[in-house]
Amino acid sequence: MQIDSYFEDFKRGEEFALDHYIQKYIQKLSFFALKLTKNQEASEEIVCDTFFKLWQDRSKIETDSHLYSFLFRVTKNACLNHLQKNKNLPVFESGYESFEYADDQDIQYNIIYAEFIEMLYKELDKLPEQQKRVFKMSYLEGCSTAEICEALNTTTSTVFYAKSKALQSLRKTFKGRDFFLYLVFTWLF
């Protein structure tokens, strides 16, 4: 991971550096938390708490890459704690103490997923409005074709056409960037 020029300012307690990291990672952490909790409100609260814990534990953070890992591990553990309230999952401490004990393989998968979703949203913004709306409703929100037709006041053939055009465009974009990203995209969609 590239060294961030804000890191030393962050370590000294400069709040503008914390704001930098919030802007840099909030979207990825939000996707990550939402994927685990399936609850928008809970994921937003978890991410806010994660940045609070980062600020509190900044003296323990050794490098920029350590900061990045800390954010995802604390978020993951907080998500698992949230899920434990509804199910009988083991409780994990969500502070710095549990930092070394999180499952690296699982967290790496979820980090990659969050980064991919962030890239996907950036590419979706480049699509025509109807293709973007249909794709989001269908693949990201899980709406049926009938629900999309009703919400957008359109026909089934228009929805199928918009979905196919959006998929075609996104496949082309991801195939041109990186083979791994293309595989992830084709696997998910």
C-alpha cells in the first residue's frame, strides 16, 4: 500500500488528517459493513464507531497500511458483534486488542469486495440514467423485473434491454482494466 502523506499529521493528532482518512475509506467501509450486517442503519453506526476507535487508538497505529487493516478489522468485529445480538454467533472484541486475531482470509475477501463495489459504483455513474437505475434496482437492490417495471413505469422489454446494455458496458470496462476484476464482475453478475 502506498505511503500516505497524511499519516504523520494523523499520528500527531491533526483532525484534518482524520477527515482525510474518513473521506478516503468511508465508502469502502460502508459497503463492507453493509455486506456483513445487511442493515444500512447498523452499518453506518458501525463505521462511525470505527473511525472514533481509530482516533482513540492512533498512538498504536504504526504505519499507513496498519491503519487500513485496523479500519477493516475493527469494522468486521463490530459487524460480528451486531450480528451476535440477533443470532448465536461468538462475540468479538471490537477494539484494538482483537486486531491481531481476525481471520485474514475472510477480511481480505471482504476488503476486495468492498473495493470492487466502490469501483462498480463509479462505473455505474458513467452509464445512461435508465441503464444505471435498472442495474442498481436489479442487481444491487434485488428487485424483480416486475418491480422495476412498476417503479420506473416502463415495459419488461425496456428493462431487459437496459440490463443487457448495462451489463455489456460494465463487462467491457472491467475486462479492459484487469483480468481479476473482470472475473469478479462476471462471477457476481
